[in-house]
Amino acid sequence: MIESFVWSERFAVGIESVDTQHQQLFRIINQVGTLVAGGDAAAEAESEAMIKQLADYARFHFTDEERVMIEGGLDPAYIDSHRQLHRQFTEQVVAMWQGRTSMADPAQTLYRFLSAWLIYHILGEDQKIAHQLKRIRSGMSPAEAHKDEIDNAELAHSALLQAMQNLYGVVSEQNRDLARANIELEARVAERTKELNTAYAKLAADHQQLTALLARVEETQSQLMQSEKMASIGQLAAGVAHEINNPVGFVSSNLGTLGHYVEDLLRVIDAPGGSAAAQAIAREVDLSFLRQDLAALLGESREGLERVRKIVANLKDFAHVDEAEWQQADLVAGLESTVNVVWHELKYKVEILRELQPLPLVRCIPAQINQVFMNLLLNAAQSITEHGTITLRSGRDDQQHGAQVWIEVTDSGAGMSGEVQRRLFEPFFTTKPVGQGTGLGLSLAWDIIRKHGGHFDVDSTPGVGSRIRLWLPIEGPPGAAGETQ
């Protein structure tokens, strides 16, 4: 252990118990000095042990020193002033304990404090105790001994000690204020931390609730989108059924007629050849007419079945039921198959004009793109009140954000105001009467095109018509090249 302070007689006050305790204080100071001399900041546990040891020393030493002053009969006013010094020392130690976490090096701070206090207290105040005890033993009263100590003290020495005492008092008061401020700050920090934790807990709860609500909204939106798909499928199915029913109806009628013809032919075949009965049946059946009508009925039936086959083929092409979802697709062919599928909704009031240019194959989910085409065609047809035209165009642009293709649907319908154009792709927005539309068709189309990395351009004039151009990247969205679903 490094002894920064070595005990000598100049520190002795002549009171055995007090001198013994001062020597103990020297040892504490030298222990702290050893920590400081170690080079690195003293470990927190060692610094705290030093402060605890100092507190234990102070409690014992001050109690014993005050006992010596009382038993020695010192002036009560002096004893009170000396007690005040003890309280200041204790407050300093407490302040250092409370502020230890904010100290860069608690051991260094403690060492400087003890060094200053040792010089001031032992050479100053404790020497005064010894001097006054000697005067009282020589016959002076406690008050006279106290006064004589003040009167006979060396002026310079007394002034220096008094200045140190005043400075020590100021520092003590500042430390008390600092300790109090530190406690108040810790309390405010704790309160603020509590408030922040409460706010964070509420925020977490709100976030959890919002997440749950968002999940419900997404689930509801998914259900609504599915409902819109089902509604489209229902509308599509109704139209397809109507288109199929017509040829199936006359094929069925033809089969009934053919059945009667077969019965007549069997009657002719079963009759004895060349007999009068056979000739009568042949005249009744009218074989010449039957021969011509049979050919006509079979031709009509074949045409009807071919129409059914084409409808089913178009429906299959529209849905791409036998193909992987992400694939290279011919958008113009997909548009044509979609026109054929929804033709029953268009043919009574719309004339289709085609200005379609061949396009390169585009990586997409064809069934979804065809669904977008269907929504655009049906919306265009619904905007036409009595009779009008829908013009289909296509093209390619390699200058705009990489290689892209576009499909355009232009109608001669009622057109749209600026407000309607701005809200065109909003979920649930519709200009149709209540009960005639969900407002999800174009919203679903927008979601599909966004998923494909594309976008829409809309141009419309009220009373003139609308043009909606759909853009898609040829290579599909990033990551689509290896996707299958």
C-alpha cells in the first residue's frame, strides 16, 4: 500500500482515543490513494467499499469525539459548532455515495475530499479541542477557554483555517444541493420512465389492436374481393349458359326430329320389299324430303355443337385452367378470348373495333390479366346507354421505364368527370345505383396490375367517352421470372 500520508506527532492532539481514530483515517486515505495510483479507474465495488468504510469510521469517531468534548466540559457553543462540522462531513460522504454513478473516478474524488478534510480538521478543529481541554484543566471556565483559544490563535493561521472552513461550508452546501437535485432528477427520470413505459405499453396495445383490426379489414377485403370474383363468375356463367343454351336448344330439337325420321326409316326398312304396304309407307314418309332434311338437320347440329366447343374453348383460354400461373402469355389472344366470353354482354349495343398490333409474350398470370380485360370491357359497355363502339388497341414502348406493352380500351360512352377519374380505382367507389355494383371490380383490377408491376392511364371527357390504357412490363415484376403459384 502506498502511504501518501504518514502519521507524525504534528498531527497528534494529545487525546489518545482521538489520535488513534485519526491514525485509522490515515489508513483509509492511504488505501484510497493506492486505488488512485493504480492507473485505471477504480472498480466500482472497491470504491463503494471505501465509502462504506469511511461512513463506519465517521459514525464511531464523531460519537467518541463529542463524548470527549462533553466529558472535558468544553463550552456548549463550541461543541455545537463542532457537531456542525461532523454533520457536514457526513453529508459530504452521503452526497458522494448518491452521486457515485455520475463520477468519472469515484476513488479520485474521495481521495481529494479526504486529503482536504484531514488537513483542515486535524490541524485545525481537533487541535482546538486539545487546547481548550488544557485551559480548563488549568482552571479556566469553558467559556474563558473558548474565548482564550480564539484570542490567542495565530492570526494568519486562524484566518486560513477560517477561510477553509467557509469554503468547506460552501462546498458542503453545494454538494447537498447537488445531491438533492440529483435525487429530484432521478425521481423525475423515474416518473418520466414510468410515463414512457405506460405510453409504450398503451402504444403496444394500440398497435396490437390496430394489427388485429387491420387483419380483420384485410380478411374482409379478401372476402369482398372473392365475392366480386364470384359475382363476375356468376355473371360470366349466366352469359355462357345463355350462349350455350341456344345451340344446345336447337341441337336438342333437331335430335327430336331426327328421332322421328329414324322411326320412319325403320318402318320403311321393316316393310316387305315391293309390297303395296311398303309403297304406302314410303309415300307416307316422303323419303325424298326426309333425305334432304336429314342432311340439313345434321349440318345444323354439327354447327351448334361446334359453337358449344368454341365457347368452352374460349372459356378455357380465358381462365387458363390447365396452365401454371406465372407464364409467358399472348395478351392480344387473351383479350380476344375475353371478348368472346363476354360477348353476350356486348353484342346487343356495342360494335367492337380492333386496332391491335402483335405484342411480344409477356410474363404474367394470364387468368388474372384476362379478368382485368373483362372488367374494362364490361365497364366500357355499361357506360354506353343505347349503342356505341369499343375500340381495342395495343402497342409496345421500350422508352418508358424499360420494355413495356400496353392494351387500350376506348369507349364512346358517357365519360367521367375529374372527381370520378380520381376515385376510379378506390374500393367500393361506384357510380351505379345502389344494389347494381360493389365498386370492387376496378379496385381488384388495380391490385392485379400493381402486382404485375404495371399501371393504368385514364383519359375521359364527359359526354364523349373514356380511354383506359393498361401498361405491363414485358419481363413481369421483379422476382416473377422464377415464380409459380
